[in-house]
Amino acid sequence: MDSARVSYFFQFLSTILVLVTFPSVLPKTLASGFSVKEATVKDLQLAFKRNQLTSRQLVEFYLNQIKIQNPILKGVLEVNPDALAQADKADRERKIKAPGSLSGLHGIPILVKDNIATKDKLNTTAGSFALLGSVVPRDAGVVTKLRKAGAIILGKATLSEWSHQRSSNAPNGWNARGGQGKNPYTLDDPCGSSSGSAISVAANLVTVSIGTETDGSILCPSSANSAVGIKPTVGLTSRAGVVPISPRQDSVGPICRTVSDAAYVLETIAGIDTYDNATIEASKYIPKGGYAQFLKKDGLRGKRLGVVRLYYNFGNDTFLHETFKLRLKTLRQRGAVLVDNLVIDNIDEILSVPSENIALNFEFKLALNAYLKDLVASPVKSLADVIAFNNKHSKLEELGKYGQDHMLEAEKTNGIGKVEKQALLNMTRWSQNGFEKLMKRNKLDAVVTPFASFSGILAIGGYPGVIVPAGYEKGMPFGFCFGGLKGSEPKLIEIAYSFEQATLIRKPPPLRKLEV
Ligand SMILES: *[C@@H]1O[C@H](CO)[C@@H](O)[C@H](O)[C@H]1NC(C)=O
Ligand SMILES: *[C@@H]1O[C@H](CO)[C@@H](O)[C@H](O)[C@H]1NC(C)=O
Ligand SMILES: *[C@@H]1O[C@H](CO)[C@@H](O)[C@H](O)[C@H]1NC(C)=O
Ligand SMILES: *[C@@H]1O[C@H](CO)[C@@H](O)[C@H](O)[C@H]1NC(C)=O
């Protein structure tokens, strides 16, 4: 399953001899005095307006950072050969004050996860050699919206191969094409599957990025790399042109350094796409005037937050216990009402019955086959072809090391039978009698949990979640996740922004450079 392993939390790296880390040898500041490192979309737009910065300079800064840091971090799989040309175009449009320039993501570089199609010189491969050379029919729905807004597609971000739907043994952030992505804070587990998206924003290889989540794949890497992630309500953003796992659970969302950047990205990519009909129904959730209006410093005032303590186990880690207590105190001090010690009614059933896995297996086969069939050209045309490709190129795909158990399981399925129907009904019932009931009975605006520990509940019901940096345990970042009912993104953004502004915990990782 598209995975969010929480055990990563207690793994720390001792020493890696080939690496040195040092803080500030490179020029971070332009002649104009503007510093790109850690700059937000808003900072950048202001610098554009004041002629302190061009999109070309911005792209050049990131290309240089990628050159220096990516050999270690492996957050970027491919750089767009047209990125500088796109930057020049943005600069020209800004000069003549073209409509839409000087706002939103215009002239801002973005990385998209390698399972998101771009109809350009970049490959779209989900990290696998099996899709190298495939030709996509068109840009993914979210990429169409990004280009229309004038964003610069800087490249493709690495991921757990096939969004972790190939092998349960493959480590988070590993794929055959790109190798092992590294957490810039610990040089260890970056979590997954949108690893590269989180690694890259954390290490200032790009301004903002996009990831995808089926169960934890935005929330977990955001938590592990001290980033802000938004997993939108399923259907709020188009999944067309995304190498799928499950149309019922897949969601495309931002991974950024700040809540405000994530709100700008969400605002740009949310909305109707006729290639993904789920976006029509979900468009009712999009607020008039967009998401940035909910960036309110006092957004926590009067909010009712549920604390569901079953969802994490800090073990004997006093630091985490104390930190959690402290952060809950901050929420209270900012005016939130905490409703503590809540329990989801049917939680034992949800945790012990494997309905989600049963569903993801048959859904993956159906959805992937449909994606592959829609390609203009491809070395593989079906899941069976992918499995055969892996067997044939077992060395290239490191099959011996990691296998492909998830794919083999999925291939065994045969559409929607009695068991599959029951699995789907189970999840609908669990969501209605579980999370929905908990939220309504307690009149909650959101539930707050540490890490991505709540992702499963949000996943099976298609609910949104926003995660924000909440601290560092022995150098390892962790986040707080706010989850809510469908369409509650405005509230979640208010809560997350207010929490972020009250804590301002995120700090950039050290520069990671190969020793020469
Ligand atoms: C896409 O893959 C082909 C084949 O490996 C490679 O030649 C090309 O450079 C890749 N495109 C980019 C933008 O990296
Ligand atoms: C969306 O719905 C319309 C109307 O039911 C249908 O004709 C169309 O094929 C659907 N599009 C996709 C991509 O499923
Ligand atoms: C916590 O500490 C107790 C007593 O030292 C020990 O028995 C237990 O195994 C520890 N639990 C964990 C999760 O480390
Ligand atoms: C559905 O839930 C019931 C009750 O927990 C369980 O016995 C059954 O195995 C589940 N079915 C599937 C297909 O997951």
C-alpha cells in the first residue's frame, strides 16, 4: 500500500563519510539584495514587482541548487530543458503587465511528482523504466491549470516507485530510475510516496511542489521533511493524467514550505476538469474568492478540535509526549476548544479488517490499465506487461532486492465481485458511522493528530488533511495533521495557518553537498 511508515521516526543516521554539510558558502543573495532561500510565493511576487528579481534568476538559482544538492538528496528526477525559456516568457509577460502576471503562481517554479503527466520534453514514469519512453496524450489536469496560471514546470520530483504500489519491501523514496531519495535533515528515510516533492521544497531546490496521496503519501513525507502538505478532498483536484492507484482515494495536492504557499498552489490546481468527472461534483466545495482569504492569523479562535489519542504511540519518548502537550497548549492559547480523548466508534474493525487493501488491489489494476491504454505510445500496455517488464529487466528494476508483491496481488484480481463490493461498502459504512459521526456528534471543525498517523481514516472516506511542521526530535522533523470532513479545506487552512504563525517552527536543513 501507498505507504506512510511511522517507524522511520526512530531511525537516525550516524555518519555518512562522503558528505559534508556547511551552511553558507554559496551566494544566497542577488545583487539587488533579495534572498531566494526560503522565500515564499508572496515574497517572490513582491520582489518581481520591485524589479529585485526575475523568473530567470529564480530558475537559475534553483538549477544551481539542484546541481549541488541533488546528487545527495535525489529529490529531482528530471529537470525541464524548457524551464529557462518558460522563465523568460514569464519575465516578458510581467514587463508588459499581461493579465495574470504579478499574481498567484505566475513566474514561480514548481516540481511535479513523476506520476503526473506533462506533455513536453519531460518523461512521466512513476520512477520506473517500464514507462520510460511512454508518450502521454496530454498534460495532466493539474498541469494544464498550472501552465495557464503561468507557473514554470521546473521538472519532475522523485517518488517511491509506482507510488509504493509495486513492492512492500522497497524503501520509502526509492525508485529504479532515480535511486534512493534522502531526507535532507537526517539523510535517512524521507517517507513516501511523494518523497521528492517534500525533499525538494525542504532543501530549497524549488519554490513549491505537487504530490499525490492514496493513503499518507502527501502527509507523511511532508511530516518527515518539515514541509506543509495539503491532501485535498478527493475530486477537488483533477487526477486525470496521473498514474493512478485508486480513483476512489487518489488526490493531488501541494507540498510547500508554508501554509500560504500551499493555499496558493491549491487555489491554482483545484477545479473542474472534464477528463476527471469527480471534479464536477467536488467543485461545490471551492470557495468563491479562493483559498488565500483563509490565511488568518486568528484562524484558531473558536475552532473545535478533536484529539483522538489512539492514533499515535510515542512509546517512552518523553520529548514527544511533552512536545505534543505543548503544541496542544498553543492551540488552546490561540482560542481553540480541544475535545480530548475521543474514540472512533468502529475503530477496532477499521484497524483489523483489510477492506482497504482488497479495494486498492482491484482498483489499481483497473485504473492502471485504463491509464496505460490512454497513452499515445508506451513500452507497456497493461499491469501484466509491467510485471513482465520487471521480470525481464530484473536487474535494472532491482527486482531481486525488492520484488513486486503488490503488483502480483493486484494482477490476480478480476474486477468488482462480491468480495470487492463488500470491501467498498465496509469503508463507506466505517466512514459514516466512524469519522463522520465523531465530527458531527462533537461539532468538530477538525481532528488533530501527530505525523501522518490519521491518514488511513482520511483515505478511506476521501477526506482532506493539512499537515504543518510541529517540531524536531533529535533532528528528525515531525508535523501536526488537521483532518476534516469533505470540503473543509477553508477551515483546515485557517487552523493550519494560525498554528504555523503561532509556532514558526520550520527551519531549513543544512546544505548537502558531495565532497570533491
Ligand atoms: C526522457 O528520457 C529519455 C530517455 O532516457 C532521455 O533521453 C531524456 O533526456 C529524458 N528527458 C528529460 C527531460 O530528462
Ligand atoms: C464524464 O461524464 C460524461 C457524461 O456522463 C461522459 O460522457 C464522459 O465520458 C465522462 N468523462 C470521463 C473522462 O469519464
Ligand atoms: C518503556 O519502558 C518500559 C520500562 O522501562 C519498558 O518495559 C518498555 O518496553 C518501554 N516501551 C517502549 C515502547 O519502549
Ligand atoms: C467487511 O466487514 C466485515 C465486518 O467487519 C468483515 O467480516 C468482512 O470480512 C469485511 N469484508 C471485506 C471484503 O473486507
